[in-house]
Amino acid sequence: MNEMSPLARPAGSEARQRKPDWIRVKAPTSAGFAATRALMRSKSLTTVCEEAACPNIGECWSKKHATVMILGDTCTRACAFCNVKTGMPRAVDPMEPQNVADAAAQMGLEHIVVTSVDRDDLPDGGARQFVRVIEAIRRANPTTTIEILTPDFRNKHEAAVEAIVAARPDVYNHNLETVPRLYPTIRPGARYYASIRLLESVKKLDPSIFTKSGIMLGLGEERLEVHQVMDDMRSADIDFLTMGQYLQPTPRHAKVQDFVTPAAFDAYAAIARAKGFLLVASSPLTRSSYHAGDDFARMRAAREAKLAQAR
């Protein structure tokens, strides 16, 4: 019998019934982890590492790498994959931008990732707070490179993106999360093509800003659907694609339909690189902010090499 392609696992595979060895991680216990947690608490900052139950928190926090989540810890949406709580958020904290900048300085960060909850309750969706955070980090840490991971700013994205791009983050990330067919059940508050247009508009406003997006695998997507997402991203001139395994945070969230093998992630990565992304990160434990600083350096080097070849 012929060996099955790593991308063609049967929908009823037994592997999806329990977490495989390749995505099991140790509980965080290091002194560095404790120090990072203490710093976040002292600055009254929320991290997506904790709120989204990221499996890499032990590794990242032990190295004093944390992804700050601004605009509070309560989201106005209820996506089926996300562990962040839903409800009516508190008022925007005016001290938050300076607290983020101070935390970055104390951790000595060369690269910082800043994300947020969805704030559909705000007239600008929270865009102005992103701008304030970028400006505060630039003042306190002028050599720190800044990566932002924004929501889709539903019905407000043009003005929101213009304001944020004018503040000139180094990387603008917005995750598509999954394939279009699964949006009604997995990401019901969002629109796939609106997210594509948001990322496309960043490049049109400032081509020098790196753009980045990611999807989760294991939600029931088909191989050709993933390929189409890659093509849509490249049509929007997205530089960096991340792909990681979806993990069900609680029983009330969407179920894992398949635990995608490391070989399958490698195969997807090869296809993505062939489609022209500057950088691809694809593995079961890959997350948007995982190794973000190292990846930024690699992406910048890849662009410089590409420009040199074009001369």
C-alpha cells in the first residue's frame, strides 16, 4: 500500500482524540518566568500569553519575552477558538502606553509585540491606543523594533489603519486565523476578505512596513483551502506567514478536528516558500509572537537579500 501524503490525513484519524507527544510542553517553573510575571503585574499589564493559554509561555517568559495585550482583558467578540473572556470592557487606561514602554525597557527588549482585544465599543476600535503605545515605546526605547498584532477594526479599518501606519510600526500583523469556509463558526464576528483588504491597505500606505498573518490548522480545513489562503495572502503582498496547531482551550470552544503532523507543517511551509513569502514559520507550536524577534531579523535580512538580487 502506498504511503499517505503528510497533508492527506483522514478526517477520522485517531490522532485527533488525544494530544500527541510533539505538542506537549513542560509546565513553566523557571525564575525568569516568575520575574516576567511579576513585572507584568507591577505594571498592571495583560499578556496574550496568559489570556490565550499559549503553550509556549514557559519558554518565552523564561527569556523575558512577553506579548502585551492592550485595551484590557475583555473582548467584545466571542470567537470559537479564543480563550480571552468576552463581555463589556473597562475604560481605556491612559497609563497603559507608558507602562508598556517601561516594561519593554526593564526587560531590555530588542523587539516587542503588542496586540489587543477587539474593542468594537470604541469609535476607532482602539486604534488610537495602538498609536500611543508605539509613540511611548519609541520615546523610551528608540532602538526597540515594534510589531503590532491588531484586530480587524470592523467597519473602521481604513481610518484605523491609516492612523497606525502613520506611527510606523516595524511589523503590522493581523491574523486571518482560518480558511473562509470556517469563518461563520470559528470567527463569526469577522469577514475574511475584510481582513485581506486591511493587510493590503497597510502595504499600499507604506510598503516599507513588513506585513504578517497567520492561520491555525486542525479546525477542519482542507489542504487546497490552505493553499488558497496562501495565494490570497500573496495577492495582498503579505511578507510573513505563520501556521500553528489549533489547541482547544476549554470544552466549550471549538473541537480539534485533527492534530496535524510536523511533516505536514513542513510540507505546507515548502509550498508557502515557493509562493514567494519572505518568511514562513510553520510547526505545531508556532504562534504569531513565537520567536518574533529572531524572525524579524531573518525577515529583514531576506528582504535585503531580495533587493540586492534585483539590483
